[in-house]
Amino acid sequence: MSKNRYKGFSFYGFCLFFITICLTSTSAIFVYAIVSRWTNGNTLIVAFSVLATIILGAVVCALFDIYRRKIMIERPVKMILQATQKIASGDFSVKLYTMHDYNKFDEYDIIFDNINTMTAELSKNEMLKNDFISNVSHEIKTPLAVIQNYAKSLQNNDLDARKREECINGLVKQTKKLSELITNILKLSKIENQQIVPEIEKFDLAELVRVTTLQYEELFEKKGLELECDIDEMKIVSSASLIEIAINNLVSNAIKFTDKGGKISISLKEDKGNAVIKVKDTGCGISKAVGEHIFDKFYQGDTSHSGEGNGLGLALVKNIIDLIGGEISVESKVGMGSTFTLKIKKDSV
Ligand SMILES: Nc1ncnc2c1ncn2[C@@H]1O[C@H](COP(=O)(O)OP(=O)(O)O)[C@@H](O)[C@H]1O
Ligand SMILES: [Mg+2]
């Protein structure tokens, strides 16, 4: 914290104050000695001269202090005023340069430093907000354009039955995609704004993994994927609904990114008080460059699959795991497949 860098006591300031007092008193004694000798001890003149010397000393001190205030107080206050006015009007590019070295920060340097941190944070948030809005708009615009095309085609009464069914299926798919997008955005924003309080309960995790996986039975068959399960019986105290969302996302990704005839293995084991869920596939795998972004919002690494999903799935899983206390990791080799591992505390209380 920047406060630790504040020295508080100024040695130079104290020395200056001490020297000024010494100089004024010495001058007063000096004047006293000289004027006493000149005037043969005329008390009135001596007293007047000493008083005049002290007043002169005080005036010099006051002038010096006015100058010091101008440089050390008025100047930084003016800079702070200008900076805060700019920030208030929405300009976050403000940067204040501190007046002293890092180790000699005074209160103003700390305020400058804090203002710089604040503007950096504000402009980062502004950028994230703009990115978010443009990503959401893009994700909504694409399916809407497709929906519009299908709807226009359906307006044509001459459309044959096969084409008509294709349009209707397309409409259902795109509206489902839009609804998933909105649901994911809402869930993400609720978790990020800490509006979701996980409902912690004791539940059968093995059963949850089995039931969630079985929901994809039809998809496994359709793609001719082999499914292997190695699930140890286990009851844990955590949030079943949030863990279900996480498993759903990992299994649906594994299916999506694995070509026909591939294999998906799902396991649940215990390791040092943690429940460890692994979702392994023999799909396209993830390169190192893509792997660095897969937990970012709206990031889609594999463009050949970008028609499905919206790049929010893993961001949501990561947020969920952070919220309930756990870890998510991934091991992958391009062309060989990926393994996503969820480590969840068996007792989140
Ligand atoms: N099992 C997987 N195999 C290969 N790539 C994956 C896998 N799971 C996730 N990814 C990569 O991570 C990206 C982000 O995943 P996700 O957030 O679920 O978004 P989406 O599924 O909508 O693309 C994907 O676009 C893909 O590039
Ligand atoms: Mg996904």
C-alpha cells in the first residue's frame, strides 16, 4: 500500500524551522549587545531594537512560509482539483506526476498515486464495459439476422415442405441460442455482482454427475461418441445447482469439440478432501495460444464451432468454481484431445 511509503516526519522541515528560530534569537541577542553599548543601556531604545529584530525575523519567516505554502500546498491542491474535475467529466486519461521520490512520498504524493490508480482502474472498467457491450451486440445481431432470413423465407407460400421444415428448425435453433446467451449473461453478471448466494446443501455428487451426463445420451448417439464413466460414490456439502451448470458446460464442450467416433471419459474421484471431476475427450484439443484465453468472456478459440455457443461457458464455469471454492485446470494437446479437471471442496461450509 502506498501509505507505507509515507515518511510523515520531515527532517529537513524540522531543521529549517530550528535554524530560523536560532537565527532570529541570535540576531536579537546580537542587536541587544550592540545597541546596549551604543546607547549606554538606554532601555527604551534597546527594547525597541530587539523587538524590531524579532518582528523582522517573524516577517521573513512568514514570507518564507507563504512561498512554501504556494509551492508545497497550493500547487498540488490545484493539480488535484484539475484532475478530479477531469475525472468527474468522464476523462480517465488523467495522470499526476508525484513530486518526490518513491521513498520520500508525502501526503500529496500518496493522493496523486491513489488518483492514478483510480483512473487506471476506471479506464480498465470502461474498456471492459465497452468490450462487453460490443460482444453482446455482436452475439445478438448474428442469430437475429439468421432468424430474419428464415422468417422471410417462410413468408413465401411456394416453399416446399422440406425447405419449410429446414427454416423452422433453423428458427428453433437460433432462438434457443439467443435464450442461452441471455441466460448465461444473466448468470455471469449475477455471480460477478455477488447477487448469487450459493445454496449449500448435502447432496449426492455421483448421482448429479450421472444424471447430468445422461441428459446428453441422444447427442452421444447422434455423433457416435463412446462414453466411459468411472464414478466413485460420494456425497458432498456444496451447491448442487452451480456444480450442475459447470458439469453441463464441460460435457457439452467435450461433445462439441470431439469429432464423430471419438471418446469421452468422465470420472469422479476423491483427493485430499476434494471431489475431483475429470471430463476427458479425444477431440480437436487446445493450442497454447488459445488456452490462455478460454476462460475469458466471449472468447471462442475454434472458429469452426463458433456457430454453436457464445464463448461464455468456461467463463461461467470459472466464476462458479471460484465462488464455491475450488479449482479448474485443463490439459490438452492439439489433435489429441483435452482433459478438464474440476477440484471442488467436499465441504464448502
Ligand atoms: N473440450 C474442448 N476441446 C477443445 N476446445 C475447447 C474445449 N472446451 C473449450 N474449448 C475451447 O475454449 C473456448 C471457450 O469455450 P466456451 O467458453 O465453452 O465457449 P463456446 O463453447 O461457446 O465456444 C472454445 O471456443 C474452444 O476453443
Ligand atoms: Mg461452451
